[in-house]
Amino acid sequence: MEAGLGIGIGSTTLVAVVDKLDDAPASSRRTVRSDSVVQLDPSSVFTDLVERVGDPVPLYSADGTPHRGEDLTAVAITTLMRDAVADHDQPSHVVIAHPAWWSRHAVSALEDALSTKMIHDATPVNATLVAEPIAVVDWLRNSGHPDSDGLTAVFDLGARSLDITLLSTTSGTTTIVGKSLHSDDIGGDEFDHLVTMHLLAEFDHIDMSTPETLEALTALRGHAREAKEILSFDTETVVHVDLPGGSHNLRLVRSELEDLLRPAITRSVALVHEAIRSAGVESNDVSHVVLAGGSSSIPLVAELLSSELRVPMIAAPDPRSCAAAGAATRATAIGTTATAVEQTLPKPVPVPAFSTPLVVASNPEATSAARRSSRVGIVAAVVGACAILAAGGLGIGTAVDKIKPASSSADPSSESPTSAITSNPTAPSGSEPVADAAPSTGAAVAVTGLPTPGTRSVGVATTGAAGTGSPAAPVATDPPAAAQPGADPTTAQQNVDSGSPFQIPQVPAFEVPDLPVVVAPQFPDQLTLPTAIPRFPVG
């Protein structure tokens, strides 16, 4: 079965939970804890990692090397991962529950640092970061509690801060309502300080100037923390105090501890009301309160919250690991879903490889014919364009001559009412002019002048006199004027008959240049192409 790994990031403690679903109804879990401390060398020990994630100001080691808070946190997380899965199956997915008060920049910074660290360590695990309150609700949903849906208030009282978050759960989907409220004034470290000062009040004088006293006070603070945790489950305990002036065993009961912590816990209850108001909901909308974090196991916390909010209090057997347990459950679900999707996807069908390479056989005759056809098409397009230009020039000339009469050198007695004859002044002797009737669709076009020797006229018609072989004089007629809408046809015909003679401008012969020989590029041996394209006649 797929195994999931969940990690909870605390200010002083990192918790890892390995969740492996077996064939048995219950799940087997393994919990591993480590301090939020990274030691790179004997003289470089880094603490306060969680608070420095995303901080642009780095931490410096003993040799002056800068280290970012997210990089050090990634080292601590990957080290805990290796310890958690040392004797177990490699998890397919890991979900890391980060503090709710982290900004998006801090979350992105840790994601990048984790990705870089896992790539460097060749760790084949996919990691996902979620907010710690969402992981707590995942634990609540999978613990079988009937009140998993509704509006949940997560009261996370850790070692150095208090986080209050409202979440709405509907049909298994959890969303954060409003913003999490974060306070650094209330936490387990403050409680430890209050207990330590209460124990020191039994001594008349303590010399704080000696190193031995400082070491003894550090040890006493640890004893005070242990006493606080013991009184969460028991009613009394004995604290051993060892100072330079002597050793003492001091008795501490739960009522004394509660009197010390009541003002701070009362302030935390007021912060819950503030978080509810900032989220835009009412106190009676809250369905239940989930207690998370190590310091929330103090009985006075649940007592004051229950009496103030009048809603059920839900606490895990180990509030310090409920976020990591919920993250492990989520990681198992992600890994199982990914495996199911991968199994349902169709597998690609391999494409068979050919035993022999594909060779393109060339056909010189077909290639030459294709190139010849392309050349003919290009020349035909050029000829057609020239013909269109010539026709357009004739049309423009005709229109201009209709507007402006010809010069007085034209002989008006030589033209008939329906046709005009223009002689070629350069024609050799013996040639005769030819006159044709004007067609009804337009004017007849004639080309005058002899072509230049050595050139070919393309796209024009020439007529020679019988028996001479020389071009005849062109003949042109005046086309009838187009009838305008509403105009008198008789008047239009009279205007055409009485129009002045005009001359068609001479169109020079068109010369087709010789096309150059194009040499084909060199191709591989398996593809043979002609090395040159032969010339071919035009027309």
C-alpha cells in the first residue's frame, strides 16, 4: 500500500508522522520528533529557523558564511524525513504543515529551498505545503469525530506563539474564513518563565554573576517546562532545583500553576473573540474548537474556552502531533489518488522501427518536366501582365483623346463616320492601310512600328501586307459611348458620330530576356537531382 509522510513545523519542534495503510482496519503510524535546530559545524548552531523563513536578512555561521532561514529549515526537514523513513517504506508523497501566519512569500521561499535540497540529495519524493489549521481539520475528519463539518476554530497554542484560525468544512472541503490571528505574547515559553520565577521566589538571594549560576538557571528552566507538562495530566509534581547555594526539591501543584497562567490564558480567550469578529461571523456560528499545540493540553485552556464560547472542545491525545498526523493522512490520500490515476491512464503503444531506411527515389524526367512547366507558367504570367498594362495604356490614351481633340495635322477628310484609318509613317513603300469595321464591344487594337531585330513581340497582333511580309498599318475605330442612366440614346449616338478623330498611342515591342541557368544544390547520395535546368523556347 501507499505510505504518506506528514511533517509539522513548530517553532521549537519538528514532528514527522509516517502513515501506512495496511490491510488491517486501523492504520499503523510512526511518530518522530526533532528540535528545530541546525548545526552545520561545532561552532555554528542555528535556532529560530521558523521565524526566519522568507527573511531577506541571512544568518551567519562562525566563518562568516551567510545562510537563509528557508535553506536551514529545508535542511532540518530533510534530515527529519530520513530519520522517519529509515526503517519503513519510502513514502510516495510528503505533506508539510506550515504555520498559519506565514506569508505567501515565506511559503514560496520554503518550497524553492525544499526543491533545491531534494534535487541535491536525489530524494524521489513529491512535497506539498499546506497551512497547519487545514492539516488539523484533516486529522479531525479522519479521526471519526461526528462534528467534522461546520465552522471550526483551531486554537493552536505553541511554544512561542498563539494562532487562532476559523475554517469552514462542507462535504470534505475545508477553507479558511478570514485571516489567522497571530500573537507572540502568549505561548509555552512565557508559561515556562512564569513557573521558573515562581520556583526562584523560594530563595532569598541568588548570585547571577557566576557562570555556574547561569548554567543552573538554564537547567531550572528545563525542569519548570517538565513540571508544566506533568501538571497537565497530574495534580502535583516535585521540581528539583540545584543552585550554587544548595539543592532543593520543591513541590508544585496544579492549582498553583493555574493561578500563574490564568491571566495569560484569559487574554487568549479574548483573542478568540477578536478572531471571530474579524472573520465576520458570530460566536454562536462556531461548531467546535480544536485544541492544537503542546501548551493547549493544559486543562485550564479548555476550561476557560468552554465556559466563554459554550461550544465543544476537541483535543487530540497528543496535541503536538495532530497537525503532522493530518498532513500524513493527506499525503496518503494524494499518493493513492495519483497511483489510481496512473493505473487508469492508457499506456502508449510503441511504434515499430523500420528494418531498412526509407529512400526517396528521384525521377530526372519528372523533375525536368515539373521545372519546365513552372518556367512556362512564370513566362505566361509575365506576358499576361504586360498585355494588361498595354490595354490599360490604350484605354487611358483613348479617354484623353476623347476629351482633348487631336492636333490639326490630322486629315479629317480621310475618316469615315464609323471608322478611322491611321497609317504607319515608318512603313516601307508598297504597304497599304487596312480598315476594318469597328466591333460593337470595343475598339480594334493595332500595333505600329517594326520590332527591334533580335527581339520577339509577345501578346500583340501584327498584320502584314500581302506579298510583302512587312507589318500593315494599324486600324482603330472609335467605340460607341456608353449610355448613362436617363440619357437620350440618340444624343449619345450623335456625340459619338461627331467626335474628333484620335490616335492610339504606339506600344513598344516587349522583349523577353534570356533566363539564367540555375544549378540545383547538392543533395545526399540517395537523392539524385539534375545538376542544371535546360533552356527551352518561349511560346
